[in-house]
Amino acid sequence: MVTQEWPLGRFFSFLTKQYIGKLTLSLEHTPVERYYFPLYLIGKNNGLISQQELADQLLMDKVSMVRIVDALQKDGFVERKTNPEDRRERRLHITKKAEPWIHEIEQGIKETNEYFLNLLDPDLRPKFELILTDLIAKTQEIPADQFEFFYPKK
């Protein structure tokens, strides 16, 4: 049973698991198995977004972003190409394999969002989104990317 003593993160963790599960079910007909939103953003900004810009949009640290892009590249969905205007920068491009699935991912995200928001009382929906946005804005200064959450066994 849920109690007030539970850490707030426990609620977010459970809802994240449920959300990803619902989204994964809606996209099981695609070859994409994970990292739907990063792939979607790369597809919508094909060739116009760097890895750092993507990390900034997703509010992620560089190390996590590298892992995600590496996985998408390994799965054959993304390519890194040197920016001809700044050879130090690598732009992210989707591959032909990913192209047909960007719209499907967009639809899956939209439907999953609607599913979860429709579980709320209609009067609470705007407040809910505002509260989440406010929490994100007010906690961005916490240096969470400096903490290691998973430690190797000794």
C-alpha cells in the first residue's frame, strides 16, 4: 500500500515503468526496442542536431547521451556525421532503417500520453502538467548527473 512515507522518487519510478511499458506495447510492431523519444527527436531534427543539443533538450548528462546514441547507432537507426561548418561537431542523422518509424513513434508517444492523462480527472490535467513542469524547472540545479546510481559488485 502506498503511504506518505514513500520517497517521491518511488512514485516517479513506478509511473515511468508503467509509461514505458504502455509505450513499448504500442510500438511492438516496429523494430525499435528502446530510446523512442531520443530517436524521434533525432528524426525530427535530422542532421540539424548535435549530441550535446540532444542531451540539452532531454535534460541528460553527456555520458548517458553517448550511451543512448551508441545504442541507436549499433541498432542501425542513427549515424554520426561531421558538421562541415565545424569539424569538431558531430551531427546526428537517422538511417533509412529508422525513417519509416519516426511518425509511428510520434503517434505512440501521443497515444500513450493521452492514455495516461485520460486517467486523471479532466480538471486536474492542466494542473498536473504545470506541476511537473514546475518541478523540473526548480530542480535543474541539483547535480544529479554527478552521482553514480549503480555500483559494481565488489
